[in-house]
Amino acid sequence: MTATLQTYLDPRRNALNAVRLVLALAVVVWHSFPLTGHEVTFGPVRQLLGSGPVDGFFAISGYLITRSWFGRRRWVPFLRARLLRIMPAFWVALLVTALVLAPLSLLLEGRAPTAESFRAGGHYVLVNAALWINDYGIDGTLQDVPYPDVWNGSMWTLAWEFLCYLGVLVLGVMRLLDRRWVVPVLFLGAVAGVVATSYGPVDNYFVTLGAHFGTMFLAGALLHQFRESVPVRAPLVVAAALAVAIASFLPDYRVVAALPVAYLVLVVGASIRRPAFRLPNDVSYGAYIYAFPIQQLLVVAGAGVLPVPLFALLAIVCVLPVAAASWFGVEKRVLRLARPRTRTPAPASVPQAG
């Protein structure tokens, strides 16, 4: 019997949390270059390291969020679960950056935080609280660093991910996800958008990013739709990896590599069977939202003079405890509210003696 994605990817026993953590730490490595004033000059490596980890996130989300809809098919629990997964930890990260990390950066520079700096931090929290990042910096901080005026260069992708969630919600409520042709057509349309923006005449910020992220999310959704027919075989994994590597020489590798990337991250997550890699706790989100500000703080503290590999390693060592605190202190607690409520069955009546 040929193993398929349906039979191979156990919803409860898989290593997708480990895969997502690796992707989040790859983002740390990627950001270590510009934050320390360096650049990746070789185009294929720049594309794979700069886009690959986030694309992998979107592909996994496309698969899992589509599966989540079919597991509930009710819009209120679905939307509540998505909001609780993203927003509370996001708000806490904004507050920690504004009230802790930004003042600490001033102290490291030999300056005392002032009422004005805290007002700037409050502005940073308020204008970004709706998930769309309107202001990347906090006035008066991060002035003398290689990548100035940006406290979080990762959070901006979260709004696009949430838009993908809303797309699943709309398609699900309209019962369009039940039609086998809808997701393939949307995927081809998104790929056409990548061609139009990366190779063609369209030059629009929203169309470009919508096509890029939409393509990767829909690649995961497409694999979910055809999970019963998608084989899991070592030669296909090797072929997918080669396709991604070759496509990285193109101006935008997604026109070829979207499905191979989605296949790789899902199959790798399904294939790792060792219990040590089946992480019950997902610290990848915390790593993703806290890494950039922690890396900026390290640069302010003088660690930016380290070689990029050492700086990236130091950043990972500093990020992981904060990511764990985010998971255990915020995310895991809040996610309990998203679980379906189960009613305790009433006890059966007991006949009276008599």
C-alpha cells in the first residue's frame, strides 16, 4: 500500500512543531545579516534564506488551517481560535518591546528613559495593535544601529497570514471549499499573480505580497485537498528539494517551487517519528515575534561586532527562553479558551427500589 499524505501525517503525532521552530530560527539567521550590517550577495541563497522560512510557515498554515475548518465548519469557533492564537501573544510582544526592550536599549546607550520615550512606546503599541504594522520604530531609539528605526521586522507578515485565515473562513462559509475546483483555480490565480508582479508589468505592493503569500498558503491548502492522493516517497522528497534549489536561481522561485516547498515541510514534519522531535509545545510563534527586537537589543549592547554565525547563535540562545515564556505564560493559557466546550452527560436515572 502506497503511503499518502493522508495516511502518513498523523494529526496528533508529527514533528510539525519542530519544523516550524526550525523555520523560525532560520528567520533569526537571515535577519542576523542586515541587523549586523552584512548582506547575502549570492541570489539563490538570498532568496532561499530570505523567503524560504516564511514561505514554509504559510504552506504549513495552509494545510492546517484548511483542516481546522473542515474539523469545525462553524465560523464563530473557527474565528475565535484564530484570533486567540495570534492576537494575545502579539499584543504582549508589542507591550514588552515598548515598555521593556526599548527603555533597556536607551539604558545600554547611557541614556535614561523619559516620559517622551514612554509616550513613543505607547504610540508604537496603539498604532500596531490591529495587527497591521503602521509604525516599525519607537522615536528616539535604534538610531545608531546598522538597521535603524525598526523594532520588529517580522511582525508585518502576521496580517497577511490572518488575511489567509479569513479567506478560508469566507470560502468555508460559502461552501466553496467543498468544491474540488476552487482551491486549484485560486492557486493557479495566485501563481499568475506572482508571474505578473515578479516577471510582468504589475508593480503594486498589495498585489505582490498577496500573490506571494497567497501562493504559499494555497499550496498547503491544495495538498490538504488532495492529501489522499499525494504519495509520500523518498524519491519525491529528493525531487522536490532539487526543484526548490534549481528554482532559487529564478527571480521568484515560487512560480516553480511553491508546491515542492509545501510538500517538503509537510512530509518532513510527518516523517520524523522520534518522540524527542514531536514537540508538544509550539514555541515557534514566540521565537518569530520576539527574535527581531532581541537581536536589535543585542546589537545595541555591542554584539553586532561578532561574526554573523556567532551573532545568530547568541540570538537563538537569548530568544528561546523568551519564546518559551510566551508559550507557557500567554499562548498555551489563552488557547484553552479555543477548545470546544464539552458538556458532562447527565447521570442515568436510577430506578427506585420497590
